[in-house]
Amino acid sequence: AGQSECLVCDDRHFCINGVQTECPPGSHQPDPGQSSCLLCAPGSSCLNGVSTQCEPGTYQPGRNQTFCFDCERRYYCPLGAPNMIMCPAGSY
């Protein structure tokens, strides 16, 4: 037997023409019932339809990315950093 009603598209997915598809790497969708995914923002990475802020000590300047870079020496990177920040004079 066929279905009697349409189902709402799950979060982490998008639905077009009655087909549910997981968001591609570098994108995410936190809300159910959506027809598109959102690009991953700078300072985060996106896999399996989920956006995760870059951990302290890492950064990501680009959009639509799946990983965060390690912060280099002489710099620091707080949680969700889109860029490295140079350590001020008198620190390292």
C-alpha cells in the first residue's frame, strides 16, 4: 500500500520532488521541513548536515568547509575562530 500522507523532511536533510537527501559536506540544515541546506559559516566545519564551531586552537576562514586548520605558533584561536589572532607583545 502507498503512503496516506507526506512526511516532513528531517533536519540535516533537504527535500525536493518528494525525495529526502542528506546535506552535502560543507553544508548543514538544523531545521526539519526544508528544501535546501545552508552553507557552513567561517569559524565552523560541516559534516553529515551538522555545523560544528572550530575547537579552540583551530580556525576556518572559508565558507562551505568540512574541517578546521590548526592555529600556528605565535597565534591563538578561540572557539569558533574564523582567523588566527596574533599573540600580543609579552605573550606567546
